[in-house]
Amino acid sequence: MHFWIILEGNLYSKHFIINEEQKDSIESGESYSLNYYEHFNHYVRIQLDEQSPLQSSKDRELRGQQFGEIRTVNEAKQLLGDDENKDYPIYRKQDSVDGVATLCTAHFDLLAAKLYVYKNNLKSSLPTIEFDLNSL
């Protein structure tokens, strides 16, 4: 089970990332996701008066939900490299509608103790840089 403390502005919330067998260990009212977690730059679990999320965040969250549960590295790469939405894709190019771009994507493989950094869209490219986390 992974445990995250999600910082949202100057507030925080607890969120668990669990597998199906661990569901019974979560107490009523605790926030959790099964097997993976997506974040799209707006408050999700904390109820506050806030400026409405940007359209880009809403569109990318909707697209992420369409992918369903992510179980493999390849599925994660397909999600993070997705450019299906022409205005607000998950993988953002420099010519995007709002001028926002994905500078790079990092893939931490904790079992292999590797960090892979992709400068280009990771769904169709090899890592630009690879780090051995044991030697850092």
C-alpha cells in the first residue's frame, strides 16, 4: 500500500493507493484509489471555495478517466503521451492553445531503481536520459 500526503495550496489531504485485496483495510471516509492515481492541477478531495478549474484540467481529467485503470508501464506511457484532445491533450506540445507545453516526463521504476526521463512524447520514443537511483 502506498500512502500519499497531497498538498493542495497550503492544505493537505491523505490519499491511499491500494490494490483490490487491501480495500478492507481502508476506514470509512478515507480517500483511496485502486492501483493508480491521476492528478490534474485542481482540488479534488478538499472542499473549498476556489476559482473553477481551468478547462485544460477538466479536459485532461476526463481523458484520463476514459483510459480506465492503469496496470502496466505501457498503459501509463499511453496515458501520459496521449494527444487525442486537440485543444488540451495530456501530452502538451509547444503549439498548444494556451501556450503550455510538456517539458519532459519522468518515469520512476522503484523496483529496478531507475529513473527514465523523456524529452519527447514517451508513448513513441525512448528515454533521453537514464539514471541509476542507487548511484545518485
